[in-house]
Amino acid sequence: MVMKRPSALIFIGVVLSQWLSLAHASSPVDERLTEITIGAELFRWQEFDSAGNRLLTEQGPRARFKVSHHNEARLTGGFIYNGSVSLYGGNYLEDVKYDGQSQPGGHFSAADVDYSGGSFELLGGFRFKELFWGRSLDLLAGTGLDSWRRDIGNGTNSQGATVRGLVEDYEIVFTRFSIGMENRRTYWRSLWRVGVKYPIFTKETLDDPAVELEPGKELSTFFMYRFRFAENGNVNEGMYIDLVYDSYRFSKSPTVTSGNFLVHQPKSSMDLIGLSASWVF
């Protein structure tokens, strides 16, 4: 996990713990649940030039581990919350590949890419109980910090020359707004949410040349669906299956000078689809 800005991560962690303590104290006992999630995700990172031509694609599997605390099982309408921390990475998986253009020269090259990172997120909102056809409507907003390292290994371009790798550290503070619906039956419970995500702070740090960039901020979308069957009549606790789509969109960063070089981050996008199992207790 990236620790280029430990103070920011510590601050978010303190806020998370305090916020969860307050939520824990104000919620009835039967509404508070802790959740552990283990999953796999397929992700794709792409970069584009000013004409919209694709410069590179990185894609492959990553693993994710997440712990969260929430009161999303509440049986009445009212305040709902979810606080979570997660770790993810593909650094030990050899399938994460880089397929792009080496610089300078623009020759196509391929290399392994290692990803490792972590995130904190706080969500809060309101549940309107059994508003439509016995289903509850959720309105949520929140913020989070996502910090990851993108380690592009050495490679060989189409001319047979060795291309030196690069390490990039990203720190993104984002907001998330969503609408969702819960369907609760005697032997079945499902929940879906869809919404938009917007980065309010971006920082990208390169190791060589040693520069800091600020990728541009653009709106992206996300979707989540989860379900479970009742076990012994309990539709709240136990194992859930989760399907998630998430994304980032960044416009071209301002150009900065480093020695004799002009450096910028091209327009970039990240998309991921995740499948996971969550144990709620």
C-alpha cells in the first residue's frame, strides 16, 4: 500500500473511527453489522492523447479485502451509514500487463505492472422504508480517500530496445452520490445502488523525473448489486454475493517542467468489475 502521504491516511482513519463510534452509539443493537469482504476484480486502465487516440491499456485481475461497519439492515426508515476500509492489489499476479507506447519515440512496448493500494470511505444517508411496492429507497452521499501505487516494470519496445520502467503514486479524494433500493422478503434480500463519483482532489507523484501532477477531475459512474437467501429465517446476517462496477475519469493534467522535459498525465480512465463474497455478522 502507498504511504507517500501517511498523515492524510492517518487523518482519514481517525475520522472513520470517530464517525463509526458515534453511529454505533446512536443505532439500535439489532441494526449494527460488521462485514468482511473478499473478492476478485477485473480492471482496465487506459490513457488517451488530445485527439482521443488510445496511448496505452493496462488490464488484468486484482484481489481486494474489505472490512466495513454499517446499519443497512435497519427495519425502519431513517439514517443509514456505512464506513469501510479496503486493501487491494495485483502485484503478486503476473497477468497484469502493460500495452502502450514508450517515451520518447512512441514505439509500442509491453511490460508487467504491479498495483497495490488502499482506501477509506464514509457514506451516510436516509432510508425511506417500503416506499415503492414494498421496497425501501436509499439516498446516500459520502467521501473517501483512494491511494495506490502503479509500478510499471522494464519492458521491450517494438524496436527491440529496453524501456525503463516508472513508479507512479496516486492520491485521490472523491465524493460519491447514489440512489438505491432494498427488496426484503421472507427468504430473500437484495440491494442495488447506482450513482456518480467525482474526484475533488488529485495528486500523482512520479519517481523519475521526480514531479507531482494533478490529473483533471471528471465525473464517473458506479453500480452495486448484492443478494442473499435466508439462513434459518435470518435475511440479515450470513454470506452475501456482491457484483460491483466502479470507475474513475481524469482529464489531462497541466504540464510541468522537469529539467529539459515537459511532463503531463494524459487523459485517463479506470474501469473495474468485481465479484465478491461478504460475511455479515
